[in-house]
Amino acid sequence: MALPKSVVISEEGPREGFQIEKQLIPTDKKVALIDALSGTGLKYIQTVSFVSPNRVPNMVDADEVVSRIALRPGVEYSAIWFNEMGLQRAVALRDRLTVVGKLRGYASDAFLEKNLNRKPGEHRAHTLNEISRYKELGIPITEASVTAAFGCNFSGDVPVARLLSEIAAIKALVEEYDLPIESVSLADTMAWATPAGIRTAIGAIQDRFPEFGISLHLHDTRGMAIANAYAALEMGIRHFDAAVGGLGGCPFAAHKGAAGNICTEDLVFMCHEMGIETGIDLDALIECGQFAEDVVGHPLPGAVKQGGSLTRLRQMLAK
Amino acid sequence: MALPKSVVISEEGPREGFQIEKQLIPTDKKVALIDALSGTGLKYIQTVSFVSPNRVPNMVDADEVVSRIALRPGVEYSAIWFNEMGLQRAVALRDRLTVVGKLRGYASDAFLEKNLNRKPGEHRAHTLNEISRYKELGIPITEASVTAAFGCNFSGDVPVARLLSEIAAIKALVEEYDLPIESVSLADTMAWATPAGIRTAIGAIQDRFPEFGISLHLHDTRGMAIANAYAALEMGIRHFDAAVGGLGGCPFAAHKGAAGNICTEDLVFMCHEMGIETGIDLDALIECGQFAEDVVGHPLPGAVKQGGSLTRLRQMLAK
């Protein structure tokens, strides 16, 4: 398949990055990073997670962070939550945040238990409750995801059949409750995916569920994220989550080597150099990646913020 | 094209890594790293560069390093050189090293000048001298490479036509001097390549020069190396240079953003997980990557040595 002409990147660096850091990051810096990101051309920025600061200390100021962002027209700011209390915090900030519901599938029962402390039946009941709660609040349910879509540190490889059955379950809910969900996000939460696996899984989903678009949430713990993104581009995938500088890492993956999300500026670099539009100013984004290192107080893995963009080099050579 | 069933990886970490480090690495540690690498199943290890220690201080003990390696049967050890003095040092160690000649093309005149201080005509004359010198010494000329094959920090993008003309020049020498050269190595010396560019270039070379195999030497300065390797695998490429731990990065960027050669263990991980054989023991190689960090005294960028192999995880889960 030809590579897509353009892609849409959802920036998840703030949420991914803040949640993993042990030392408390000043609220000012969190807000400054989000405001810098909104100036790069990014249209979707995930800002915070409304979770208990007992579990995720750096989310203690999540509400304040959202309240203080300099909202930029045309940019959608989002947040995540996992329970009623989190939902209420999001709803209270509904004038600033795009608050939508999400169906969450788990391709690993073991990780569902580790992450949310729920058995599959309990998660199913929770999901049904969520759907009615969202309907009650007039919140559209527009998103769906499958966590641990390619493999799990606690249960091993995820067969494509299991991935398909999670998406079939999402489809059944979409039909039963008439939900406006048009795509499913596949999360390689614990970095088990390879380019070949990405191709196989995406091909199977495109065959069986042509009604759903696919987006990818790729972690880089084993260095495969950018190759996985390329394999997905070859399959026509146009939606990616990413994290500036490569911020992040999953706090619940029980894995000290767990790396962050695919680095936004590296992904943007690859797209631009291959003629794929992103609507993002790469050099401005590189500055955000460098600023993100200052915000978290340690180096981040992204390469292009060290190596530099070729745009700038070409401009210098043309002079 | 289907992915290849097996690939051959030439380990260049010792040479790449030692040459870039400012602080002197003890000879013992250099020898120990090479000996550890030869125990992983790697069949080709580039050990040192016979250059002046005035230019590359850590190569001051290059001859001693080669003399002290515990030669392992079935492993070919190599070295590089750029002038008669270097050649003589290699020849003196011919019982320990595989000494072969290499034709070196440069796809950037500007880089040829920066790197070797030669104009194209001077380089051509130097190459002809080298050929007669190798014939004189009974050294087979079996290798060819194109440096800056995809782009150059001093001259910009390399058009495919220029790459093809460099290979045409190599082919003309091969025919004129009846040289046993079967493949050409494309070096992305300054990390300008993208997966799409790799596909275009390799496709053009395969069309025009089906008599030559292609190998790749990929630097990771802009984070594209593993995606570039995947794109090459899709084109049927079976030969890659790589550097354990990702050795070869900037000595001042002592963190995960440092950029050297494509990381051997990350490449091996990708191959194995996609069913491509390498003949290498990944977990032994990961230990070498960790040891390489100790040898150079700072973190190296490779991901799998932090994230861990899935082989080991699967074995634990199976218990």
C-alpha cells in the first residue's frame, strides 16, 4: 500500500511523562510544556490523568494544570480517568477539556488484573456501567482501545485471534448502544510488537473490521517503536499517539526498563522526510523535546532533538 | 518481498566505539569486549582502526588489541585503515585478521574532502594505487562501499542518480581489474536515510546492478536506524553492520539520546521476533551490550539491553 499523504498525531507526552516521574514537577513547568506543545501545530494534546495522587503522585495538581493551560483555538485537550471520581474531575473541567468516553478492551486478562485489579467479568460490568453513566451525562463515547494488544509481560504473546475477539466485543457494544466509535486504538503497552507482527495484526483487523479505522499507541521499551510506526504507515495507518522527547513509561508494567511512548519529534521527522504531512513545525517540536528534558530533570531518549532536523541543515546548506 | 529467512550481522561496535571515546579505554577491556562478542555467535567482528593516535587516541593500542584477542575458530576478525602505514600494520597481523581490500566510493565530494582531505580525482588516483598495492601483496579486494550514500551534512541530499554512478564506478573497477567483489555496502554515515529513501535507493540498485548484493551500515543519529533496517529487510537485504549497545555515539551525549551505529542487540531482537535467524544468542549479546557500557564508562543508547529480551520473559512465564 502507498504511504498515507498525511497523519494525525495525538501528543500524550505530558500525561505519559508526568505520571512516571518520581520527583514532583512544578505545576508551572507542566503548564509551560503543554502551552509550548500547543504552539507547534499539534491538534490533540493529552494533558493529565485524573487518578489518585496516592497511586500517581505527580497527578496531584492535574485539575490545576488543566485550569491554567492557555487554551489555543483549534487544539483539543484531553485527559484520562479510570473511575467515577476521575470522571467527575474531568466533567468539572468540561469547558476546557474534550471529554469523551472510551471503551477499554484488554488483550491480556493478567494485565487487566495488574492494571485495574479487575477480572474480565468485572471489567465487562464496569464498562456497561460506564456506558450508562456517560449516556446520563450526555458524554459521547467516541473512542475505543485495546491494551496489551501485541503481548503482555504477565501472560506472554497475544494471538491475533484474541485481539480480534476484543475488537469484536467493542463492535458488539458499538452496535448495541449505537455508539459513534469509528476507530480502535491498539496499545503496545509493554512493547511486544515488531513490524511483522504489526502488519499481521493490522491486516487481520482491516480484513475483518473494515468499518473501524486503527490508531497505534507504541511504547519503545525494546527499541521497535519507530520501525513499528513505519510498518503501520505501510498498512495505511494514519493515527498515532506519541510523546514529545519520548516521555513516559508505564508505571504498572513492573519493569524498570520500560520506556516511553514513541518520540513525537522522531515520528514527525520520519513522516516529513517521507513526504507525509503532519501539520507540525518540527523545529518548534524539537525545542519542546529539549524543554521536556528540563521539565523532568533528566535526559529523554528521543534522537532528533540531539541529531537535529534536516530542514534546518538544508536551509544552512542553501545559503 | 518476503522477509529473508536469515541475516548476517557484522559487529563493528569495538572499532566504532573505541574510536569515538575521548578517555583512554584500558587495553584489557577492549580485548575483553571483543572476546565476549566472539562468544555470542557473531561471525564477523571489526576490531580496530589502524590510524594515527594523533587523530584517534584510543587506537594507540590497536595492534596490541588484535594481538591479544582470543581467536575463536569460525569468527572472522577485521580492521580498517586508510593509508599505507595502516595497511602495513594490518598486514603484520595477517595471521590474526582477515585482511581484504575495499573499494571506497563517496556519494558526497564535500564529505570526501572532510573525511580524507581528497578531491574526487585524488581519491580515484588513490584507489588505483591501492588496487595495485593489494595485487602486489596478494590481498584480495572483496569489498566495496559507498559512504554518505543517502545524504551529507556538508552537501545535502544525495540523489539516487549519484548513488548509482558511484556503484557504476565500482562496477567498472571490478570489471577492469577482475575483482571478486559481490556486494556493495551503503553507509548512511550522517543519518539522512528514511525507510522510504532506503526502499527507493535499494530498488534502483537492485534493478540496475542485480549482480551486486547490498549491505547496510546505518547510523542512528535521527532515530531511524531500526526502521531503515526493517525497510531493507522488506527489500530482501540480508547483510547489516551493527554496533553492540549502539556504540559509536557522541562521547559528550552520555545518555540514551546518544547516536551511534544501529544497535546490534536491537537489530537481533527484531530479526528473531520476526522469525529471521541470525545465529546469535540474544541474551549473551545483551550481556555484551551491558558490558560495553562498563567499557566506555557511560550509558549506551540500545533499548533491548534495558527492556530485556522476550525469550527470557517467555521462559519465565512458561514455568
